[in-house]
Amino acid sequence: MMEYPFLVVVFILVMYVVGSIKILTEYERGVIFRLGKLLPAPKGPGVILVFAPIDRMVRVGMRTVVMDVPPQDVITRDNVSVKVNAVVYFRVVHPQNAIVQVENYHYATSQLAQTTLRSVLGQVDLDDLLSSRDRLNAQLQKILDHNTDPWGIKVSAVEVKHVDLPENMQRAMARQAEAEREKRAKIIHAAGELEASEKLAQAAHVIATAPEAMTLRYLQTLTEIAAEKNSTIVFPLPLDLLRGLLNRP
């Protein structure tokens, strides 16, 4: 009869040990609290033992988290109201700090990203916001990484995704772009006219110094007209142009 209580105790001990076995994947770490005190180093990956209720384990993911920052109302330095959203890439590098130093590191990082986005973009002009994305992304990443470092969080990148402009500002920018295109077209046309006039001046100088060139030009024009299948061609040819050819020995 004494064997049955012993077997029960052994069975309970075996079940307790089996229940204490925890398996952590390669991208997970276990932060262990023993009697409320933090153990020096996180556990995992692999098989670890957590002896409840003495130990309490908190799983922490080590993979990069892609977090969307909701659209934020931003007033730029030149008093233009826009909506801006972004995406933040971060990961946990010190699991213990991520659990001990902040209550919810996902929520805390999200709120910090929103306030930083409004603060940084509110200090630049609209033109810089639209044209200097790389510089602003780097500035946002540096600020967020510095502020989340005590939490054991590494912010690897911040990307401004979309800037939603007011409708009147979109129309104004469209008119500005059209005016720029018209200006470039007029500049190109004027440059072409200038180049053509220079070429005509050079041709006139050559003809003035060599009358035979004008005669050859007339003959070339006559050949081109004859190729058009005209039945009758009236082509005025001043005799002064042929004088140079007729007087040649």
C-alpha cells in the first residue's frame, strides 16, 4: 500500500519537470524572473527549464518588426498643413531592457515615432519635405534610435511613405510644374532660333564671298522642284549669278 503514494509523488514530480520544459525558437529569447528578481542573462534558443511558480518567463521576439506609423497632421515651417505617414523598422537587441525598462516596447516605440515624425517634419519647408526624403529619413532614424536605446531597441530604418497635400496646394504645384515646362520649351525654342540664325549668317558670308555658291544653290533647288513631277517650271535666274561662270576662261 505504501507504493501507491510513492508512485503518485513520482508521477507528480515527472509531470512537474515535463511542464517546466520550454522550447524557444531561434528568434526568441526568454527573460526569466526568479522569485521576482531578474536573472543575469536571457535564456534560449532551444530547450530551457522554467520552474513555476518560482520562475516566470517572458518571451521576447528578436526579429525585425515593421511598424506602420498612422498618418499624422503636420504643419510645415512655411505653414502648409499636410498628412504624413511612415514605416519604422526596429528590433530588440537587449531583451531584458525591453521588458524591464519599458512596460510595452511596441506601444512605446509607436508613440515615440508619431511624436518624432510631427516634431521633425514641422521644422522643414514643404519643398524640403518633398525633395529631401533621404535626409529626413536619416534624421528620424537617428532620433528614434537614440531615444529607444535605453529600452534595448535598435531602430534600423525610418521611411516616410506618403505626403498628402491639400487640394489647393496640389493645383498650385500643377500650375507651377506647367509653367516650368513652358519656360523650358521657350528656352529650347529660342536656343534653336539662335543657332539657326548663326548658321544662316555663316551661309550668307560664304555666298557673299563666292557667287558661284549661289548659282549652285539655285541649280540644286531646281533639281528638287523637278523631282515633284511638275509639268511646267518657271524658275527666275538672275544673269548676274551666272556672270562668274560665263567669264571664267
